[in-house]
Amino acid sequence: MRKIVVTGFMTLDGVLQAPGGKDEDTERGFTHGGWTSGYGGNDFQAYKLAELACADALLLGRVTYQIFAASWPHMTETDVEFATMMNGYAKHVASTTLKGPLAWNNARLIQGDIAEAITMLKDQPGKDILVYGSGMLTQALMQHDLVDAYHLQVYPVMLGNGKRLFKTGSHASLKLVEVKTLDSSIVALTYQRVEKS
């Protein structure tokens, strides 16, 4: 069975909103976009490349899909080492407002019940399915006990406000299986779901 792996950049106080750019996601008046700027390096890129190589599909919420679809199709291996994988992988998009067909290569809308559709995806042969960002989608996956692992890249930054991956009422039993300190004091934490007995 394939695994659903949630991966994301997170501040020390749990914020995941708009890591890449000032205007990436200003919902709820968020003004701290682009907080990952100035961090990272060669070992961080190697970490993200290895993570992506263990997958063959992406699972995205509407906001993350729109951000990615606006930039990744214009990137090549010269820009980012793993652009070919990002653009070539199957992309499953959970949205109640987007209409198909979707423009980004190999992207399709998930139809019907989200839990049923994701369970069917997990039952198909293949590698991991990566969930980037996509806080609302992750919350839905958690409610249905569909997340198998979390890859959290924690930055030495605190913002005080913004969308968080784990909201009040979130429940999960996890096991820490790996800790890596990367360039610029980014800590990569890998958690696996503890199977219910």
C-alpha cells in the first residue's frame, strides 16, 4: 500500500502559511510571506530531492495547487534540480471550487468523497504520495486517519500568527523516526503514524 506523506516548511511556532513569497498567501491579513528566504543550502536541496525521489505523485489542496501551477511549469532543471519530477508526477487536487480540466501537466481533480478517493489512491501500486503544504486538506486527511508520515522542516523563525498545520482539536499518535539538522539550522523531523492496536 502506498503512503501519504505530508511534507512542509514550518516555523518554530507552527506556521506554514506563505513560506515562499510575500504575496503567496495573504489570507486573514497575513503579512509575513516569504519567511524561508535566506535559509537552506546544498544539503537542504539534497534532502528535498531524496524526499521527492521516494514519491511518484502529489496530493494538493486548491491554494497550494494554484501557487505551484503558476510557477513550476515554467521551471527547468537549470532552475531547480527536481523540476522534471514536479512537472511530470501525477497531481491529485482536492478542491470544491476548481473546475477541470486542470492546466498543469498530469493534474486532475479528485471527484466525490475525499476519504474514499484517497483510500483508492493508496491502494494503487506506486511510491509515496506527497502532500505539500495544503493545511485544510491535511486536516481532512488527519480526520480520516489517512496520513502515514510527516516530514516537517522546522525553521528557526517565529511569526506569532498565520495558518498552522496542526490546529486546535488535531489528534494523532506519532513516532519520531529521524532528525536531521540541515543548513541554516533548519531541522528536518520525520514522524510516522503509530498504528492503532
